[in-house]
Amino acid sequence: MKSLRLRITFDEEALHPVHEFVCRSPVVERELLLEGKTDAGTETILTYVEGDREAYEDVLSARPETIEYDVTPDGPEAFFVYARWKLRDRERRLEAALSRETVIVVPPLEFRPDRTMTFSLIGHGDNLEAVLNGLPDGVDTEVLQVGEYRGHRNRAAGRVTDRQREALAAAWDVGYYAVPRENGIEAVANDLDCAVSTASALLRRAQARLVEDALETRV
């Protein structure tokens, strides 16, 4: 089965208002779409958000498209959101482009502050090509990877977000994982151009997911 990894960049008009808040707000770092479905123009989603819960809820509750939502904290700086909202025309067109006969959207879908969404698809080659050709106006598409779907071996990579992967790569490059360690977390933060606390959090979360996957796959 063919696999395609995409990065979509939205223009300002195409971006959903809640995701727009993630892009412009300094108090929200990222948003992951974990599960979702659409029925009769209503989208039901489960997302994982890292950042200020109250600020995110304020935006979500103020949107006229929002039907209902429920927020579950996951520590002091992260939370899960179950939400249902009405899709606008552009979002309906994006949903239609992704809804091909053999195509599956593989979660998570990561929304970043640079107005991008990164995700993977699997399906028949002609249907994947149809997705690329059918994307609506207002989005630019970059194909990051094309190949055969490798199933379980991709599981850990899918759970580690692009930003966390960048942090792991930066840590490796500066010698953070060398034995003995060549540089500390400050060097990682400098390479990522972020705060030390942000770099530390990115590495902790990435390492936790990789270790969890390794332990779950022991035979």
C-alpha cells in the first residue's frame, strides 16, 4: 500500500478560526488532531493541545460554528478537547478532497504556528494523486515523503510530532546524547531558537513516546 506524507500551508482565509488562534497566539504551542469524523457538514474531533487551556476555551466557546465541546486537562500545560462544529465551505472542500475511495488519513494531524498541517495518507496510488489534484484553493501542498506503507515500524515516528523530531535531531547534532554529553539543553534551545523550557519539554515528550512505544512492542 502506498504512503504519502504531506505538509499543507493554509492562507489566512482558508485556516479554521480555532487553528488560526493556535498560529497567532504565543500561549499555545501546537495542536494535534487525534481522531475525527464528518457527518452532514458537522465535524466531530478529538485534539491534543499544548498551551493555555483557558485562552483556547475562550476562542472555542466564542465561535458561532461550535456546537459543543469538552476539555480534559493533561497536566498543567496540555489538555484534550472533544469538539463538534459546523464546517465552512472551504473546510467541506478539503474534507471532500481527502475522502477518496481507498484513502485513509493516518492520525495524528499536526497544526503548527506557521499555518501548516502535517499528516500522512495511505491508499492506492491513483487515489492519492486525486487527493493532491483535488485540494481546494487557499492551500499550498508540499510532499514530504512517498513510499510503501511500513505499518507498525512507523508507529513511533507517527506519535512523535515534527517539532519533537526537530528537537531530537538538534539534540543529536549538538552532542546532547553523546557519552559523555558534549552540550546541554541550552545548546539544543539555541539550535531550535526557542526557550530552554520549551526545548526541554519537547525532548521529554518525544523521549516519553519513544520509550512507551519501545516497551509496548517488546516480545
